[in-house]
Amino acid sequence: MIKKYRVGQRVRIRQGTDSDFAGHLGVIVYVGVSICDVKIAHKQHGSYMTSTCIATFPYDDLEILQRD
């Protein structure tokens, strides 16, 4: 099965990745040949403010979230 990623798609970063964002949810903002840029919104532990960042992940590190 070939996964087709597209801009605006919601994804989860897999738990097994070597990243501080493992397990977080994000939205794809750029799709490359074998990588995607993902915008991630997260809270630092003990903080009320939400931070956003864009990180690059290979396709294997992403899980597509299905709409219910």
C-alpha cells in the first residue's frame, strides 16, 4: 500500500522516532520526494502557552490520521 501524503493532512509522529515530537499530532505543510514538513503545536511541561514549530520527517516516521 502506497501512502499518499498531501498538504493540510493531519498526521501523528510515530512513537519510535528519534525526535522530541514523537507521539505529537501535526499538519503537513510541505510534501517532498521522501520527506514532509509538519507543523506541530505543543505545550511545554508546566506552561500555559502553546508553541508551534515546523519540523521535517521522513515518510516512515508519519502515520496518517483517518477522519471519523
